[in-house]
Amino acid sequence: MIALPSPSDVSSSRGTALQRSAIEYILDLPFIDNNKVRLLRNGRETFRAIVDLILSARHIICIEFYIFKDDETGKELAELLKEKSRHGIKVYLLYDHFGSFLTSRRFWSDLKKSGIKVRISNPFKWSAPQGYIYRNHKKLLIIDGSKAITGGFNIADEYHGHFKKKAEIWRDTGIYLEGPVASALLNIFRKSWSTWKGERITCATESRIFDRGVPVIPIFANSGRARRKMRKLLIYSIKNAKENILLTTAYFIPSKRVFRALIGAASKGVHIKLLLPAQSDVLPVFYAGRNYYEKLLKAGVEIYNYEESVLHAKTMVFDGCWSIIGSANLDLQSWRRNDESNVGILNRGFSMGMTETFQNDLKNSFKVDLDSWRRRPLFRKFLEKFFYLMMKKL
């Protein structure tokens, strides 16, 4: 049971029970004040920001990604990193073994030859094959300990689209961060780097402080304990929202507690909109998630399916004042097995931008109607139930 603070601690949030000190209590971390933040609304905007940041680096570049492909996007980014390394900038790159399994060994060896430090997270071990279900799903770029970018994207053409203009670009969201929070993210990266036997990272950081900046709290999961805190925060945010909840996720298999919390919030009159993909790159998860639709629709939750491209974003907005953006999906893999990178922002101005982006996404989506949903083909109902039962056993 969480002892909640008094209503006067709500950080000027109207019509909400979401409180700054309660969030800090759950995560056992303080908000970091005085930051500049900018929402990166699509892949091209995100990768422009990534390139600009790398070019601006003067001391150190830290990169941590689940997927880092050796396609056109990956190669272009690799050339930038090599160039910075040749000019004396220290570059540290951490990638997940499973996520980047198809990336060639030559690609990594070329990076190492240019002076870039490369480490692998969660490599497969014949002595402990069961450990391979755990993934480093983080997406993070830190420059000089003063600027950072995170979000739901990976390093691959499907998230970028610049080099293949006719190709379909996946729908994703990122966030640019500048200020004291970037130094905190560098310390988190250092710990992750050290976990996978990377050498000690030394960098004198000096972050600019923005006097009227935004409070940001890191919501990173690098352990079972951290994932439990992340789950508690999600339940708290759902249960204490009073007006509306906007959830976007690529993969949707909620836990029983999250599912019950959504049903309970809807029954209390909270307006909940859930944006999910109309097409997916992981069909078992796609069908398993649709098994939850009918009960959610009956409870009053609005469900939308994004049609324009593959939806890969992971964002949440509660009562127009509390936002979470990052790499964690609303599925059991993210909340129980993955290392994840998210940030929470308690600010109405930023949440307004998140809400506008959500509303724009709805324009490229169709609303799922309960009566029409019940009339869907029998074979789809079978696939939904089959994969739902299969996923429950994993």
C-alpha cells in the first residue's frame, strides 16, 4: 500500500489525483528539474535529431539499442560514428544479441577497428539457454552527458525511411532531452555498460540548466526489482487518472492487474482510448492481444487500430499532465523480461503535444465497434484464442 501525499502536492495538475511525490515514492527516485524536452513525432524527425546530435559531440557518444541493423540507415549512422571516433571522440555502443542477430559480424568488427568500443548484451549461452528470453530492449543515445534521445525506435530503415523513400516507414515516437536528466541517463548507461564487461567510462559532464524547464524522471528497467516498480507505476497511473487515459502500444498483452485496472478506470467514467496496430510484425502477439478487445469494449474503452503503417510507438498520457514515453510495450515481455528505457514527464505543456500527436494518429486509424467486432470471421476468433492461450504459457 502506497501512502499518498496530500492533494497540495499535485504539481498544479487540475482534475487529477496523480501526484509528483507518489510517483517518486514508487520509483524510489526524484524528478530531475530544469530540462528542455522536445517531442520527436516520427522517424524522419527522430533520425535528423540523432544525426545532428552525433555531429555536435565533443567528448563522448553512448549508444544502446535493441536492434542495430547493417542496412542503409545503420551503415550511414556507422560512418558518422567512425568519423567522430577518428577525431578523438570516445564512442561506446551496446546492442542486444537477439535483437541484432542478423547484423553481420563484419559490421561490428569494422566499428571496432575504427576505435569504437562495442559490447553485446544478453548473448546466447549453451550453459543457460533459458536466459535468452531476457532482452535489452532499450533505445538510447547520449551525447557528452548533456543531451539525449530515447523512444520506441531502433536503428533500421523501417524506422527511418530516408534512404528508401518509397518504403513504408513505421509509426514511432521519440523524445529529445537536454539538461541535468541527460547526466543521469549517462550514469544509467555506465551501469549497463559495466554489466556487460565494458571498461570504465570517464567523462566530465556539464549540463545546461533551464530555469523554466520541465521535470523528467527516468523509468528504466535493468532488473526484476526495477520492472516491478515500473509495473506499480503503470497501475498507479491508471487507477489515479480521473479524466482520460491515452495509450499507444505496438504489442498488447496486458497482465491481469493492468487489464483489471483499465476495466475499473473505465467503469468509474475515465475516458480511455487505446491505439493499437491494424498490422504487425509479430503476428502471435497481434492476435493474442485482440482476444482482450470484447471485454474492454463492453467496459467502455475506445479501441482504435492504426492503418497507415506498422505502429511501433509506446506512449501514455494520463489526465493531460503526466506522460510516459519510451521503449516499453503493454505486454508481458516488456514488463517482466526486458530491460527498458522510458522517461516520465509531469508537465501539461508537453502532455498537450503528446495528446495532439495521439489525435493525429487517430485520423489514420479506424475505431473498433463492438457489434462489428462480434461479427468478425470465425477463423480470426480461433487465432486470437489460440495465440492468447499460447502466450499465457510463455
